[in-house]
Amino acid sequence: MTDTSLVATRPALVLRSLWRDHRVWMASALILAAVAVLDAAQARDSLVFTTRSLLDTAPFLVLSILLAAWAGATGADNLIARAFTGAPAMMILLAALAGGLSPFCSCGVIPLIAALLAMGVPLSAVMAFWLASPVMDPSMFVLTTGVLGLEFAVAKTLAAVGLGLFGGWAVHLLSAHGGLSDPLRPGIGNGGCGGRKIHDPKPVVWRFWAHADRRAKFGREALSVTLFLAKWLTLAFLLESLMLAFIPAETVTSVLGGKGLAPIALGTVVGVPAYLNGYAALPLVGGLIDQGMAHGAGLAFLVAGGVTSLPAAIAVWALVKPRVFLLYLALSLSGAFTAGLLFQLWTLA
């Protein structure tokens, strides 16, 4: 290749390198630029929405980032991983219960999930925790009780734990036939070598700041997790702002109204793109129920939307391989529909 051809191809190589390394940030920038050309006011609104959403979730994300970095720097991740080991039935049960009661949101739990999978924790237990966690937490229970009533809050809690158990056992049975090994994408976590922490744990150094190498590891882990979450959540909240702008709540109401099996199925499917967030969705569902929507459809909407909301789905896609992502979606949607159907039968009994 001549010097001239090298010069000609260098910009293309640079662009490909930039896209490969910063494609998520570039995608967000391109989307915002396109919106600005078509509707400058909406671009400003989307930018404000994205910024506010990131600030609103910052406390939970900072806590998750610090926990992940702290676990790596002290070696406490050995203890976390070993808590998810043991008999499959007990692992799945404890993981589902922990997920249903934990205060983690669907995105805030991502660093913990990545660490658990990278250390070789069985996908069945991780999936049980993963599916149950975004559906319910203590503060959500209180708010759901105030908006939709105690019966609905209890049903949502049981749905969270039930979804975790369902997903955990489904993955356990599928794993027995192979095909779900090494679920993380290349470059996420520390790969299968982390499994050694379970079988050959090292002593935990609680005062990690007294060791220069561990302080450095804390910094590296915190920076890595922060950049990972920031780029994907920025894209997710940007897309969510556009969804809210162009899919009016009235449209959701007209689609989800009525009774029977069809609204439950629609609530499950529509919950994926139309879900706002755990707190904002409650008043919407309350209004839909007041307009005649079946309780089962409302529960299916909340469960499906909570687990597969835009930020959660994008984060999961970035973390695991496609086959695991598709399994995650299938378990989420089928579990949400089943929960809605059972709740509907209960309310009619």
C-alpha cells in the first residue's frame, strides 16, 4: 500500500476506531442532533429530561458503583458470590426473595449482576435476583399501597418473587442441557477466571485504603462502572424522552381499556415501550383502572414494564450475550402475563 493510500484510509480507520470505542456516546449525539434539526424545542426538552433523569437516579447509581468498587477492592465480592452458592433450590429461592425486597432499581443492580456472573455464580440464581429486583422494593410497596391499594401492592410483591422463582428455575432447567454457559459479552467483568474466587477465596481486607494497590483497584473499578452506566443510561433516557413526547398517555389508555385476556396480553406488550418508571407508572395505571381497565392488565403492565423498561433492556443488552438477552425478555413477558392473569382470576373470585 502506498503512502497516498495510507493517508486516504487513515480518516476511515479513525472513524471506525471512534465508533467502536465510543459508539454509544456517538449514537446519543447523533440522535440528539437529528432531533435538533427537526424540532429544536424537543431537542432541548430531551436534553433536560435526560439530565434530570440521570440526576434523579444518581444516588442509586452512586451507591451501586461504590458497592461494586468496594467489593472488588476489599475482596468482599468473594463473600457476595459465596452467598449465591449452594443447592439450586435454596439459591433460587433466596435470590428471588432478596430481589423482591432489595432497594436496587433495574439499572442500579447491573454492576452487582456483572460481578456475580463474572465470578461464575450460576445464571439461574442471578436471573432470579435480576428479574425480581426491579419490580418491587420497600419504598415502592409503600407508594403502591397509597396509589393502588394494599391488595395491589401485595400482588405486585408476590409477582416479583414469583417472577424470580419462575425465571430462576427456567434457567436452571435450560442450563442442565448446556447453551447458557459464559453469558457475559466479551470485555464485561473479568470473565470465567473470576470463578476461582468462589472455590479459592482470599482473605477480605476491609481497610483497603491502607494498601496502594487496592486503592488503585477501587479507582479503576469505580471509573469503569461509572463510564459503562453513564453511556448506556444517557442513551436510554434520551430515547425515553422521545417516547414520552410522541406516544401520548391517551393512546396508552385507549389500548389498555377493557376486560378479559386481551387487555392483559396488551398490558404485557405495551408495558415494554410505554412504561415510564416505577413511580411515574403508578398514577397512570391508577387512572387506567379508574377508567375500567382490568386489575390484571394493570399488574401485567407494571411487571413487564418494570423488568423490560428502556433503561433496563439497554443495560441488559450491553451486559450479556444475545441468547441470554432474548431469554431475559421471554421470561419477563411470559411471567408478567401469568402474574396478571392470576391476579385477574383472584379479583374475580
